[in-house]
Amino acid sequence: MNVITISDPQSGSSAKIAVDLGFNCYAFHSMISNDLGVDVLEAADDFPGGAYRPSGRGIPILFPFPNRIANGQYQWNGKSYQIPPERAGHDPNGNAIHGFCLDRAWRVVDEGPSHVTGQFQLSVDAPDRRDLWPADFILEIRYTVKQSSLRADIRIANPSDEPLPWGFGTHPYFQLPLSLDSRAEQCLVEVPCAESWELIDCLPTGRRLPVDEKTDLREGEYFGLAKFDDVLTGLPQNVPEQTMAIWDEPAGLRLVQRCDSLFREIVVYTPPGRSAVCLEPYTCVMNAINLEGGESATGWRTLAPGAELHTWIDIACERIMA
């Protein structure tokens, strides 16, 4: 059980990362002031031991595809690929799910008191899955705790001679409420998306629809009034970052997740029977590799041989200003 704890000596905020289980940051204690801290993520203390689904707690990292590929099948550059259940994760409907990185050990390549960097290379860290994807890849995550925030700096690199098709996402489980003095059903979930993807059996049909009464979270919806399993899109354009939040008004607190404007889809999910909500930023919609329209329609991207890309996600708790 390889767990690394990082902390900010000034604020006291801290995070724990399960290196051998997908470099999953499964605990983040955000210190807003000397006497006020929030346990942000939902995960059991023994999560690194492997008794739970790797995708079911903390912040699972989803790459080279977030969420699902229909039936685990796709074509790329004239070649057909099949991701079989015995070699990677699948859902009950037989769809490949959540990529190749979240259930394998990563390598720590840099570490300090308040930061740690993990690296995953497909050909090195999951060689049995290398033939399931058209190109090799390197994914690097640097977690840093500073003041009341947890920041993930993300580097995606293509060491291959072939173009790398890819989509990236995270699957954070945010614990509700933010204070023992309030209740989960009093928390307001806010996501600034104007559209949603039409889904059939958890897969997009290719149609984007205006948000309706159930999926319009631009002014927020209380956790206790709705259950979510939706893929939202239509985020604000021409902005430097995207912002979504959970407001715990009785506690006078809010949790804010900010990310690079490269992220264009937000999956909102409430796991059954749990006081938690997932706000999952994706760079593309699920099953994008099989949808028509290319990058502009689905967010599916290609990284040239030898190229790399950088992006980021930041999570913080803060007081609600009166």
C-alpha cells in the first residue's frame, strides 16, 4: 500500500494519494482558516488497500478515454480495435469504461512536502494493454496543496511515431455536506452548462439538447431534490477557465472546482445511497472516438508524435461572502 501524504505547512491543508491504485487522490483536507477545515472527498481510509472499485472513490483519473467506448470497439486509421473485458474495465452493458490508468500502479517522479508528481506510460506501466490503443502515451499528474486548494497540473505526451487519439477526464467524489452543522440536502449544485447530451443506455446519441428543468444547473439545484447521471455541455465560451461549485449555505461555505477551458463536458452524477456528488470535467464526450463530427463536435483530440499538452484542475473550499 503506497500512500503519499502532501501538506501545506502554512495553511495545514493536506492530501493523500494512492500511488499503486491509479495515483488516486482519495483524501483532501482543505483548511480555510486555522480553526476551519473541510474533508472534501468521499473515500474510506482503507481505500488504497483495493477493497473498493478503483473508479468509486476519491479522484479517479480517466485516460486515454473518459467514461465509455461502446462495446469496447472502435476503428482508428483503418484498423479495428477491441478492448476485451478481461484486459480492461467494462460496465454491465459490455462497454469499455474509464481508460487504462485508474487501476494500475504509477511511478513517482518528483516529490516534495507540498507536492508529488506521478507518471504513467502505457507501454511501461500497463504493457498488456499497449496493443489496445493506437499509440503509446505518457500521462503525468502533479498534485500540489497550497492554502485551501488542491491543484492538479496535467501533462499528456506522445512518445510514439504515430498520432495519439485521446480524451481526458477526472471523476471526483465530493462529500456532502461541507460542515457537520448542515445537511447534504441543503447543498446546492451549480454547473454553468447550457446544453446536455442525449443519452441512451449511458451512451450519447450525438444530439446536444438545451438543458431542461432537470438538467439546468446554472442557478443551482439542491442535492436533496434531484438525482443526477447527466452529461452536460455548452459551457461559456471565450473564458480563461470553467467554474462549477457546491454551495453549503447553512455552513457559509462553498466548494469550487475550476479547470482549464480545454474541458468542455461536465458529467454530474449522484452515486446511489451516498451523500456525495461527482462533478466530472472531461475534454470530450464519452464514446467520442465512435461519434461523427470530430474535435469541434465531440472534443476528441489527436496529439502528434513527439508533442505534449498541458492542462490543469483546481479544487478549493472557501467562505461564502455575505
